[in-house]
Amino acid sequence: MEIKELQTEVDQWIKTIGVRYFNELTNMAMLTEEVGEVARIIARRYGEQSEKESDKNKDLGDELADVLWVLVCLANQTGVDLEDAIQRNIAKKTQRDSERHKNNPKL
């Protein structure tokens, strides 16, 4: 699925099933909450914390999709074309970091 298609599909879902977008501040809070759920899984599954029994069945892919969903909602309601934005972002990083990482002795 293309990013533009994703933005359109989420928009259609919101307008037909979800009734309307939550406001931007609510969605920002929801994004933070969803990122926290991803962080919890990563910290316990791949970090040094032990995984609680209640966390063992959590689906990391589903939680990442929740983050993407809310991010797309925020982009849609603020008029951001994510496909264009990511292309510009990649170009910026490429220009800025073309030699930086190659010359980093830590890597």
C-alpha cells in the first residue's frame, strides 16, 4: 500500500466508521500512549527488564500499527502529505549525513 492510499483509507474509515477525527491534542496524547506501549514491549522483550506474564502475548506489530494509525490521523487532520514529507526528509538526511555515519568510529 502506498502512503497516499493509507492516508485515504484511514480518512475514509474515520468518516464512515469513526464518525470524526478526535482533535489534534487528543490524537497527540493518543500517539504518546501508543508509543509508550511499543516502548514497554521493546524494553521488556529486547531490553534488560523481564517481561511480565501479561505482556508476553502483546503483538509488537499491532502496537506499531496503532502508532502509524494515529500518526496518519494527525497528518490527515493537519494537511500533511506524508509521502511528500518523507521524500523531503530522506533528501534532507541524505544531504546532511552522507559522510557523517561512514566516518563515525562508534559504528
